[in-house]
Amino acid sequence: MRKHGGKLQVRDSFPMIGKGLVVVGVLLEGAIRIKMKTMTNGKVGEVRLIEYRDEVPEVFDTVGDNVSVLLHGLEKGDVIASTLVFD
């Protein structure tokens, strides 16, 4: 696992009313953990939940696999066709 975080290639995203933005993508490198932050479009998002194969892990580090991440602080337009870097 890389110390500074992970990189996620976003494939899709959708708002979850009252919760945040769900981002679906492929982990390109590193790992994503609960409470990690990412910045895109001048806004900061924080990981609130990770879902992988009907499980809810605290850390996701399966490079090359799809994962869903619930982010607080971002909107759908902030992450369209982008790569998110988590610290």
C-alpha cells in the first residue's frame, strides 16, 4: 500500500440525496481509506463509505478492480471523466 493514498479512475457518479456523491471507478494504484480526502474542481471531498462486492471495508487496495466510494463535499459535475487522487 502506498503511504499517500490512491488513484481512482472515475467511470460513473450519482448523487445519494442527504448522503453525498457515489463515485464508481477502478483503483489505478495505492489504496483508499475512510476519511481520506480528494480535491477536484476546487472542491474537497471526503470518503464516507467504501463498497466492494457487497462488503463495506475500511480500506480498499485491490488495484484494477471496480469499487464504489461515497464522497461528502462533491457534486456530480465535479468528477465527470476524471481521475481522483486521495491523500
